[in-house]
Amino acid sequence: MRKLLSVFVMLIMIFTVILAGCSSGNNNNQPANSNAPSQNTNNEQDMGNGESENESAAYEIPDGTTITIVNGGGTSVEKQMEMYGNALKKKFPQVNFDIRASTKELNLDKMILNGDKFDIFVRSVGSIFYEMPKHQIQYDMSELVSKHQVDLSGIDPVLVQSMTDNADGQLWGIPFLNSTLVLYYNKDMFDEFGVDYPTDGITWNELYDMAKQFNQAKDGVSYIGLEYSGHHITKLNNLGLSYVDPNTGLSTYDDERWKAVLDVFYTPMQDSGYQAFMAQNENKMPSNQFYEGKAAMMVTLVHHAGSEAFENFDFDWDMVAAPTYAENPGIGAQAYPEYAAIPAFSENKDAAMKVIEYMISEEFQLEFSKNGNMPVLTNKDVQAAYGTGKFQGKNQTAVFYNPFAPVMRKSQFDADVEKKMTQYLNDLALGRMDINTLLLKAKEESDQVIAEKSGQ
């Protein structure tokens, strides 16, 4: 009996030693019964399993993973597939991509209300900073970027800064697509009128003088030298002016620099030939006259070159960098990036991060650029490829000629405040209102709508 008891005690001691040895191998030398959290706290695909931090950079998306992408800007599923969907499916054949578009019938509000969840939210700089907080789906991707060692250094820093400036230093999304202003011109009209083509680096004042030469009737047809997209000129102004001051919460229309922006709609349109053209068109600012071959130049968003109209023009066209202000020489228009954001409720954050990492890679961005999508990388080869898959012989790198102006600070009131100014642009163009009066009225009405909507 004593022998059996001795053997039993000895077995217990051996077993205790074995347990002690096993527990000493736990992370951070924690005891086996420790309640301390593990190093990996993600609730999506587990990156633990003994994987080191460096190994997480080589994370592979598991077979059968579904990644749902929602484009909040209403871009059709077909267009999304053309832009990035097909490339993602080719790169990640093991992943099921569910690509959706926000529509009037099923917008983001309704998706959230329905309890729909998605893994990547695509939205432009003009809306993302309002929509994500509104639905409380913003998520700081900084830790994921660090965890997966995602290199953001190749992205134009202005585009990343526009995110962190507007998201209180956080990274709610990563820019993968860009846009900005550009000046398109009708080469056939320039040849017919005997005017030298515009060049990169042109200023607004130089453009005014050039445009005057086209404000006339010829062979029974009326022409003008210049038209533009009014709200894009103000939204992407070269001076980096915001609509709403983040410090005061009021509109910025008492800033004297807005006068230079509004002069674009006043000075060139006071020419008698321009006034005569507007009189023939119900006294309205010209719209779509460039497409019809009646305006020699047009300042607008660069992505218009991706439209079918540019492929079917019956005249020769080209492009140069958008004009700059004398008040801010050598600085281009603001950038207008689109971001790929991971919402807080995504259950596939690691997989989504790897997809986004690919979307900003040189491999993806090069083909993306060739297909007419303005890339976000500063890589010269990627930029040089811009649009070459659609058009040959065009000065498409003009969009990179000037450094971008700082992107304006965004506000939930931007759309309302913008309209309080742009509603008077036609009056300004016709000479019915001067710039000072416009800014006074816009300031008063903007601050009033801000007060009303903020419950003050």
C-alpha cells in the first residue's frame, strides 16, 4: 500500500512539473490561468495561431471569403466592374466579391436601416466625412495599416492629409482614385481662329485674354472662348478655401480671397461678345457648349475625359493644366479623391485591408491609370500611363503639372453653403450683381442656414 502511495505521489509531482513547464511558454510569461487578453484581439479572420507581427504582412485571404463593396456615389455596378471589380476578381480568385451601388431606391440610409453590412465603402472626399459619422460606421484603419505593413508613402501626401485633416487625425479611408480640374480645348477652333494653343502653366488672367478672341459670330454661328463647371471651380479652388471655417463654424465668405475665385465668373463674361452669346441662350451661363463645338475651352473635372462624348467628338481636342491664380502662383486646383474605407461593422477587416492594399499597389494603379482613372501614386511611370489605353497623343499628364492646393476642410453644411454662393453666379456673369454684394448675401444666407440646421 505504501509503495502504491509513493508511486502516486511521484506521478503527481511529475505531472505538476510538466504543467509548470508548459505554462512558462505562454506569451508575456503569463500564468496558464491568466485572464489577460491575447495579443490578437481581431474578431475577423484570426491572425493569431502563433503568427508573428511580420508574418501578418503575408496574410492570405482564405478561400470562400466574401468581400462586399458598396459605392456610395451611385457608380453603377457595371462601371465599378470596369474600374476595379474585374481586376480584383483576377487578383483574388478565391474571394467572392459582392459589388453594389447606392441608388435612390436603396441609398446608404436605407442600407444601414436594413442592417446591411459591407466591408469596403467607396466614397468621395465631398461626402465621406459627413456620411460615415452620421451612421457611426467610421473606423480608424491605422492599426490595420501597421499590422499588415501597408505602404502609403507612394500616395500623394495631399490626398492622405485630406483624410486625416478631416477625420481628427484618424484614417477612415485610403485614397485610391483621384480627380481635379483641367482645361480642355478645341484644337480645330484654335486653328480656325488663328489662335495659339494654351500651354501648361497658364494663369486665369492669360486665359481671359485668350478667350476674348473667340467671343464672336462667324459664318452665322456664335462662339465663345470659355465655359466651365461653376460649382467645381468654387469647390476645387486653387486657394484651398473651405466653405465653412472649422474654428468658428461659420461660412468663410468674408475672406477677401473669395473675390479672386468669383472674378472667374465676372471678368471674362463682361466682354460684349460673351454677353451677346448669353443673350441668345436665355441669359444663362453657357453649359455644354464645348461639347457642341461652340466653346473653344472648358475648365471642368478631369474625369469628363472618360465620358463617351470625348470618344465621339467630331473635332480634335487636347488638354492643359487648369489655370492658376496670380494670388497663388504655381499651385494647381484642389484634388478630389475617392477613398476605400472599412466600416466599423465589417467582419472581414483583415481581408478588406489586403484588397485595399492591392488597390494602391503599382501593379493595380498602372492598369487603372491606363484605363483613364486618375491614379493616386506619385510614381512617374504610373502617371505617364494615365489615359493611354483610351486616347493617344493627348497631354493627359497635364493633371499632374501643378502641385495640388490643400483640400478644403469639409463640413456637413458644405452643400448648403455652396449653393448660397453659386445661386448668384448667373447674376454675376450678367453684370446684375457685383462680387462684393454676392459675397455679403452669400455670407448672410449661409450663416443663417448653418444656424437653422445646427439648432442654434
